[in-house]
Amino acid sequence: VIDEKGEYVAADKLRVPFARQLGANKVVTTVDASMLIDELGFEVVRTRVGDAFVSDELRHSAKGDIEEKFGGESSGCFIFPRVSLCPDAIYAAAKIVEVASEHRISTLADQIPSYPVLRGGVPGDKAVMEEIERRLKREAESGGRLETVDGLRLSFSDGWLLVRPSGTEPKIRITAEATSEQRAEELYDLGLKTIEECLIRRERATT
């Protein structure tokens, strides 16, 4: 969405006014979504990347309290369970017009935290993920938490790193977000170095 000042507002931020307008207390999103959603009072459930997985989680947990839930992912997909458990771009467009009729989008966006995010990828075989997991488990021992919902998500109090095989090409994707540019770069470099070392080790073992 482009706000009234001509500035782009990312889907990670748009998720917040949608959820608030709906009165949702639970947000279902993907493992690569911004950590900003965790800081705004919602119960957050993370799924594998892909709107189908968000929809499945909403369907699984919708009994009895569907009015309290909202779903979406960073690609700009939004799911309004009261209306449908499928992404609905037309309904989302209508809702953002409704939000804009009540508040300036730029004002809402400015009230939501924003953190630096780095994304990239390395050509490689997902067979190295087991070795990458062993290495990231060691990194988690220094105050982090490793989750395996989709790939490997290593979270710290000031940021997170996601390493996951691409679902569309022979590549291992890297995403890092943190409270500062420097920390985001550190986490991204950790992911990149770990992947490259594991790929080199695997190549040597097979030659």
C-alpha cells in the first residue's frame, strides 16, 4: 500500500491495523514475518511460509473463537476468517480504504516499530540442512532459541535469523531481522557463513 504521502507501507505493518480493526487478539503468520507483530500485544502463531499453511492453522484453531483471529504473511496475503479462510485481495483493499477513511495510513504506520531486514540466498542442496541445524543449535546455546517450523529460525532478544530451503528453486534462503542494522548484518553473515561452510564440507565429502 502507498500512503497519502506517497510512501510504501509493507505488509508486515499493514497486518497490525487490520488485526486491530477486527478486534483480533490472535495473529497467525509465517516464520519469515517481522518480529514487530510480537511486540504489540497479540498472541502470535507462526506457520510454514505460504498462505495455505496460514489458512490451515486458522481453520485448525478457528472453532469457537474465529472472531478473534486474523492471518497473513509478508508477501501481502491477508486472510479474514470471519469472511473466508482463503486470501482475499479485494476484501483487503476494501478494508484498507475503510481504515484510511478513519485514520491517516502514514500516522498508523509511524506508530508501528520498523526493523532492518536482510534477505538473500545461496545456491545449494537442502541436504545440508541437517548439518546447518547442528551448527545453529550451538549458536542457540548463547541465549538463543532454535525453531524448526519451516527451515531453521534462530531467535534472540534483539533479532532473528531464518535459514530455509526455497520451495521453488535449488537455493537456501536467508532472512535476518534485528533492532539495528549492525545486528541484522551479524545474523545474516552468520547464516551465510554457516551455509557456505556446510556446502563446502558436503562437496568435499562427495568427491
